[in-house]
Amino acid sequence: MLLWWRMIEFEKKINQSEYNAAYLNLTDDRGNTHGREFNLDHGVRVAIVGNSGQVTFAQKHKNNQIWGGLKHWYEIENAVPGSKIRVRFDPAERNDGLPVIQLITEEVGTIAPPASWTNRRFTPPKSRYLLNGSSKIFLLPICRSLNLG
């Protein structure tokens, strides 16, 4: 019996919603959905591998999303809204018997702090933020180190 499969590969930018809820839509930047091409059922566990080589685990959610455990991938890879990633899936690749989805960060985005931060008495070191017109855009590693709770 001859089996046929093909590698799935596409680029996408992570949006704010994906980052906030720690999930990933399997939709490329042109709006094409790729989730069904993975041929994985809802709830199937998958291994997620990023640039660091560290493995985290998540699961396929419905037809076009990956959920559960992606928070660890976002943290390990410093992926933030606006980050450009390459999604790769080779149906033959396995890690501990699980299908592997590679999420390769190609460009790290930036994240603007929430509006509620504007009333805080905190000014980051000038070398740690970029000015964009009249608004400040902080690099995420700085935002994560803040305890503004």
C-alpha cells in the first residue's frame, strides 16, 4: 500500500487575540486556512517545536486551530503580536509518537502596552523602548518583566 502525504508550510503573523488567549489559527497571511490539510482530528495531541528546539505540547482544536500548551511556546520563543512565523507540518515527523508542528519565528514583533498603563508611574529605560510618533512601543521582554498588577 502506497501512502501519500505532503509537507504543509506557510507564513503568518501572530495577532493580539492569538497571543492573549495562547492559541494559533492555522490561517496564512493571505487568508487561506490550512487546518484541514493537517488531517488531524479535534483534540489530537501534537508536539510543538520552535527555533529553540524545545518541545511543548498542544492539541488540534476544531478544524483550524492549535490550543493548550501554546503559552509555553510563546514564552520560550518570545513570540508576540506581529511576530512572523513559518508553520511547517510533515505528517511523517513524530516526537514521542505525536505529530510535530514546527513553529519557526522569522521576525519578532512588538507589542504596545495597554492603554491602562498610561496612568502608571513607570518609565522604562530609554534604551528599552522605541518611539513611534507620539506613542511608545515597548519590546515584550520588558513588558513581561513589569509587575503592574
